[in-house]
Amino acid sequence: MAAINLSVPHGQTIEVATENFGKTIRAASVKYSQWIAQAELSDDGRSAKLTGSGYRIDLTVDELAVHAKGNVPLFVKMFEGRIKEFVESTLGKGDVP
């Protein structure tokens, strides 16, 4: 297992970022259901837990950024840069390409 610890600035108000965060989590859990076994979004919409085979990632959104922390298989860690790009590209739209 490898630790993942990312922070991606979102450049949005907290209200817009929270809305887009929730949309993105919901869309990703459907589109990538073969990898995301469970996606739990908090009641306030500012945190989520993604779990799957061999990993767990805790996500939060605050006034400045989206943060991801967790443990993932080593091969996933190799794609950390691409994951960051994905978060940056999808957060503003609230969807998953």
C-alpha cells in the first residue's frame, strides 16, 4: 500500500465548490462503479469516503482546495499526477468526462 495525500486548489466559492464536489462524487461513483465499491458523501456535502478493493480515500473540500488522503495500491500511486489533473478538470464542471 502507498499513501496518497493531494490538495488541489479549486478557485471557487465554498458554496460552488461544495456543489461541484458532490456532483463529481456522485458522477464518479456511477461511471467508475467497477472500481468504486462505495462512495459516502457527508450530510453537509463537504467530505466523502471512497472505498474499493484494496483502497480507501477520504476526500474533503474547504474554502481553498479539495483534499484527498488515503491508502491505495502502489500502482495507483504511480498515477498521482493524472489523478490531480482529473480532479482539476472535473471539479469546475461537477461532472466526470
